Amino acid sequence: MKDIGKKYRRVVLVCTNQKENGKECCAMKGAAELHAKLKEEMKKADLTVRVSRSGCLDRCADGITVAIMPDDIWLGGVTEADIPEIVEMVK
């Protein structure tokens, strides 16, 4: 293995996990759409931030869950209305 260096100041993980059998999950709450919109807004703000989809963050009842690393900030119940505040958090 080799150290490839750090490309982004922060990584924003958006849980987009889809559970089987209709169990409560972030995907059923619109996580894919939120991920796309958040990514778009980060680009508009010209921030060196990676917005990635993630598998289960084990906070299904609190979803849509977003984690901001390396700040160790965990947000639950995130909606599109929260995107401007999240953009400000990572500036």
C-alpha cells in the first residue's frame, strides 16, 4: 500500500442504504435525491469537499443520516431545506 495524500478537506457521507422488505431506511426517505442536490450545492460553493453515498450508517430511525468527516458530525432527519446549513458547516 502507499500513501496517496489527501485530496479533500472533508468527506460528507449521505446514507443511501436500501433495506429489504420495506424496512425503515434512508433510501425510502429520499436519500438519493438529497445526495445529488447536496453534491450540486457543494460544487456551486466551490468547496474542496467530497460528497459520497454510503451504505448503512446504522441510524435508520434518524434518517436521512449525513456524517461529516473528519469533524465527526452526525446529522439525522436531514432534508433539502438543511442543505444551505450543511454547506456553511463545511466552509
